[in-house]
Amino acid sequence: MRRVLTLALIALTIMAANAQVSPDSVSSTYRKGVFHTHITRHVNAGIEQTNQMLDSLISQFQINPEMLYDWALEGTGQQHDGTEKDDVILILRSTTYNPKAHRSVMIFDVDVPAFKRIKDITIESIITSEKPNHDIRHINVDMYTSLVLKHAHGILTAKQIAPGQCVLQMDVDIKFGWFFNLFITQKKYKALAEFRLVKFIDNLKYCASHPTTFIGVKTGGPRKK
């Protein structure tokens, strides 16, 4: 009996050590016209607290995406630093949401400084969420438009690895429309898209562990940091 308990304690120790090992990482690849980005972030929050943040993320994306710029999308807009990050600016004009189809339609202007502004670009998106079990949450997003994004697909996964500890993992595949394909190289992709994806998931990481920082949909206003 003592030997069984000892083995059980050793197994639990190994499992706990492995659960805590989840190094942050980011990588991007390009193949056959598709950019793929994989990002992993460790979060100091349990799955229930992380899910509260993700619930706000989905609700605000569907109802009023501009609210996300106060937390989830903070720092992903124009950088004003004279680098390539200012090459493309998306200006949200309007959004509508069909709850039965889980479909959002957003109207943007695309501003390319020193080149031109293209008005009234429509981006259709479908966002769904599933929970295979209590410790895992998957959010799937598909976006379509002919000029900017021919197709973008993203999967955001939250997984509890230990009490009070989660991992956020995001995989994004982007195939740009003909206009962006004219000038987006792998180097420009890192400056225009990858850095925004990294900033986005870093914001989610921070807000999951600081629940007073994200906006509560029911309150209709920002919470103080």
C-alpha cells in the first residue's frame, strides 16, 4: 500500500511539473498563397475566469467590435512610428450581426498611406464556440472578402493545464485577396499581420488574469484597470 501511494505521489508530481511547462512561442510560415501563424501563451488564470474573458470577446465582436479596441485589440491599430506597421490601416465604419447564422458583416475603409484609401470593403465573418469538456474551449472564426481577405480561418483554444493555469493557443490561416497579394511579402506579413496577432493574444493573456480590465457587455462601459 505504501509503495502504491509513493508511486501515485511521484506520478502527480510529474504531471504537475509537465502542466506548468508551456513556453510562450510564435511562428509563421507561408505555403501556396497561405500564411499560417501559430501562437502559444501561458495564462495565470483558471478556465472559468478565462472563459469569462472569452465570452466578452465573442459578444463584443458580434455586437460592437469597436469596444474591443479598449482591451482585446488595444495597440493593434496604427502605430505612428514610421515603420511598415503603418502600411495598412483598417477603419471600421459599421457592423451588423445575424444571431441565427452567427454571421457578422463589417464595413471597412482600407487606408494605404501615400497610396490611396479604398472605401466600403465588406468583411463577412462567422464565429462559433464549443466546449468538448470543462477544461477546454475552442473558438472558430472564418472571414471572407474578395479584396482584402480571400479567406481567413482562426482557431483560438483555451485549455486548463493545472488549477489556476491555462494555455491560450491560436492558429490562423490567411489567404489575402488580389489587392494585398500585390505587395505583401513574408517580411511585410510579419510587420502587418503577425505583430497584430501577437499583440491580440498578449492582450487576451493579460485580461484573462486581470478580469477587471476587459469591458463587461452588460455594463456597457469600460472597467478601470
